[in-house]
Amino acid sequence: MKTLILIALAGLGAQLVDGSLGMAYGVTSTTLLLALGTNPAAASATIHLAEIGTTLASGLSHWKFGNVDWKVVAKIGVPGAIGAFAGATFLSNLSTEVAAPVMSLILVSLGAYILARFTLRGIDRRNLGKPVRKRFLSPLGLVAGFVDATGGGGWGPVGTPALLASGRMEPRKVIGSIDTSEFLVALAASLGFLFALGSQGINMVWVVGLLAGGLVAAPIAAWLVRHIPPRMLGSLVGGLIVITNTRTLLRSDWLDAPDATRYAVYAVLYALWALAVVHSYRQFRKDKALESADAIAEVAERNVVAEVDDVRVANAQPIGAGRPSDPRD
């Protein structure tokens, strides 16, 4: 029962992160299941079965709040489903000894990407509003879907930053469209795992726990997407994923690192993580201050323009306007 509660809480937390950032539900949940000793293929299958429900709820919530571009959903979701089915089949045919470190390596890479993306980079808004081309979305969906199934997550970490980097969509539209299209990816990946594995190793109680937590969080996350500071949350989640999966890698048969090496690596990673979080917080405060300054400057500029317009109107009055009338006129 204690494990089930932890899994439900993990599902709730992961969906809050995913619905706010457009990423990290899979990598966060898969990291937990691997830490509990689940087979990598079974862990990914469990996550994707739960995601069928959570992504549907998340997509409906984002649609209700106007965060979805349906053209983008169609152009990226179908290739994503194809890639996810192929990735599920590929992972199911790997042995556990090979699959565990491979998945951890993918998760470390994704976690590092999330950490760097939200710690160091902002959003380029110069191309905002321009259409996103299908020749960009289709390959992106194919790769992201494959990575998502093989890594137990990756649809958001690959797809969301790529769309944000394009600068052609509002951040809320990127997050809403990625979360909505993930329903197709989760469905295709689940079918791939079920065809390859059957129900072997899939704990349906855990699926229900993740699903329950995710369903509670989905509408909250869709509302929070306009209010939560993504830089802070991205740095926190990215660092957690990197450290947890680095621990798995260092203890795997691939590396089998001695205790002294592992502790030294952990110390460095924790220090870097702390610096990243502090930097993200400072950058968030700086961006907020700049936005406030820009808003004040805009209001001041509008006031100046209004005063100039008033002066022009006054100067444009006809000669004699405002003088008392002369009875001799």
C-alpha cells in the first residue's frame, strides 16, 4: 500500500511537471520504477499504459484553456506514433542486462538536456506566429516517438525544446500541443509493448496508481502553465533525473564503479545541480524585473504620446477659439 501511494504521488508530481513544462512525465516516472527494480521494458510499458489516460485528460484540459494547435498535433502526432511503436518493439527485444543501462544512459542524456535547456536558455520570439512546417515536424515526431518508447520518456524533452527553439509558437501552445499529441504516442507505444511482451511484467496496480495521480494533476497543470516559472521547475526536475540515473549507471555491470568514484561523482553533480537551481532562480527574478520595467516604460510612453496628442489638438483649434465674443462682430 505504501508503494502504491508513492507511485500515485509520483504520477501526480510527474503530471504537474509535464503539464507545466510539456515534458518529463515519462522520464520522471520511469526513473522511479527503475529505482524500484522494475524491468526496463515493463517500466516503459507501465508508464505508457498510464499515459493513455493522463495524456487524454491533459489534452482535454489544455484544449479547454486554449493551449492547443490542432494542425501541429496532427503533423507531429502521427509520425510520433510510428516511432513509438518501433521503439517499443526494439526495447522489448533487448535483454534486461543491456536494456537497463541503455535506458539509464538515455534518461541521463534527457535529464541533462532538460537541465541545460531551462537553466541557460531563454525563448526566441522573433519568429512567433509563423507556421511550423511539416518537413520539420514529421522527422521530429518520428525521432521523439522512438526515444520516448526506448527511454521510458522523451517525447516532451525532444519535442518541446525543438518547437520552443523554432520560436514560431507561443510557449503555452507548444506545451499544450505536445501534451495532446502524446496521447497518440502513448497509445502506439502501449500497443507495441503488448504485442511484443503481452502483459508480462506489467503491474496493472501501478498503472492505476500512476493514472490516478496524473488525472488529478492534469487540469491543475493546464491552468498553472501560465503562472509557474518554467526555468526553476525545469532545473529541479532535470537535475533529479540526471543524478538518479547516474547512480544506476555507476552501479551497472557496464561500469561497476568503486564507492570512492561514485561518491565523488555524486558530490560534483549535486554541486552543479545546486548552482543550476540558484542560477535559474536569479534569472527568473531578473526576467521578471525586466518585464516589470518594460511594462512601466510602455505605460510611460503611452502617457507621453497622449500628452503630445492633447497638445496637437489644442494647437489645432481655430484662431479666436475660446475668446469671449465681441458684440460688434
